[in-house]
Amino acid sequence: MMMRYVAVTLTALALLGGCQKKDDPSEAGPAERAGRKIDQATEQAGAKLDSATQQASQQLSEAAKDTSQKLDQAADKASDSLNQATKEAGRKLERAGEKMQSAAEEREAKK
């Protein structure tokens, strides 16, 4: 049992010994090299994320402009349709008024 503790302790010391920082950066230990690779990967991932965010933002902005233009066109169409309907209703009312006036004149003439 004691032999296991000694073996585990020696293994841990050996691993920790590999993590010592050297004075010369070119002689970095395995943990230091792994840390640098992790830092590089993190920076690359961050750059890609920034790029994707900008691209998504641009696409969203373009989609919003397109939607706004389509809404403006739809509003213009609706406005034109409403104007036409209003004119038609005005003409019908005018004709109805003329008929009423004509009927009233006929009644007055019969008296």
C-alpha cells in the first residue's frame, strides 16, 4: 500500500517537473506549449465569432431594409386602393343624390 503512494507521488512530481517554466521561451515545457496552443485557439475562435457576428448583423440589417421597403410598397398599394374605393363611393353617392334630386323635382312638377 505504501508503495502505491510512493509511486503516485513520484509520478505527480515528474509531471509537475515538466511544467516548470524555463528561462528560455523556446524551451517551454509541455504545459506551457499546451497553454500557448489553447490561447491561440481561443483567439482564433474569438476572431471567427466576431466575424460571424458582424456578418449576421449585416444580414439582419439588409433583411430589415428589405422588409421595410416591402411594407412601404404594401402601404402604398393599400392607399391607392383606398383612394379608388373612396372615389367610387363618391361617384355612387353623387349619382344617388342626382336621382333623389330628380325624383324631388318630378314630385314638385306633379303638384
